[in-house]
Amino acid sequence: MSRERLVNEPWGYGEVSLETENYVVLRVFIRKGEETSLHEHVKRDERFIVVRGSSFLIRSGVKIPIRE
């Protein structure tokens, strides 16, 4: 396991809270009005939990709202 580390991005930052051989827990902080680029992971599953505020995901071209 690794210690916490920050990953700075133009839209905010990510904080790696836990990393093992099998998974990574990444807390993502996105500044209001910013957005990440569209991307996908072919060999990785992702789960999202919105702690504060709201956002949306795009899956197969469909915009899906998510909130706390």
C-alpha cells in the first residue's frame, strides 16, 4: 500500500487514498464549472460516489445525472 499522494489536474486534483495490487481509491475534487475529459477504461471497473454537489456521467452517449 502507498501513502496518500496528490495528482494535480487542470480541472482540480485527485487524491490517492489507498492503492493495492487489485484496486485504487481515488478521491477526485473538481472545481465548480470545470470538467474532466471524456475517457474510458477497457480493463477497469469504476464506481462513483458524489460526496457533495452534483455532476453527470456520459455512458454510451447518454448523459446521466449523479448527486449526493
